[in-house]
Amino acid sequence: MNSSASRRTLTTTQRKNPAMCQHQPPCPTADSADREAARLTAHHPEQGWSLLCNGVLLFEDTGELLPDGQIIAPHRPLEAGRVVRAA
């Protein structure tokens, strides 16, 4: 039985990875606006990064790397002198 079908491997789009978040209530997904609220899975402050259970890598400079490879630029809050208040 050396048919190519028996040795076929799954492509990336065919693979089903289980969700990293196994607790209840589930954490926000990596594509939601509040993705940074997910639980920590790994924390390495000496290296400047943390992994959240939704697969997001958070960096010390507030940048992010999403599981799909999308890069979120650092988004530090504005300095107190540059904040504009609504009237």
C-alpha cells in the first residue's frame, strides 16, 4: 500500500489546533479589541515578553504579535501634558 493518499499530510489550513484557552469563562480571542485581558500562560520579564492564553505575544514596549502573524505596533499612553480633556 504505497499509495500517495495513505502518506498525505495535512496542510496548514487543514490542521485544527485546539484552543489554548481551556478555562471558564473563556478569554477574549486574539482578534477582539480586549485581547490583552486574556490570562498569562508564560511570563518572561527578563526577556521582555509574555504569552497570553489566546496566543497573543505581548512585548514590554506594548507591541503585540498575534497568532496569525499580524504585528500590532507599540501603543503607549500619551504623556499627561499631551492629554486633551473633553469640555
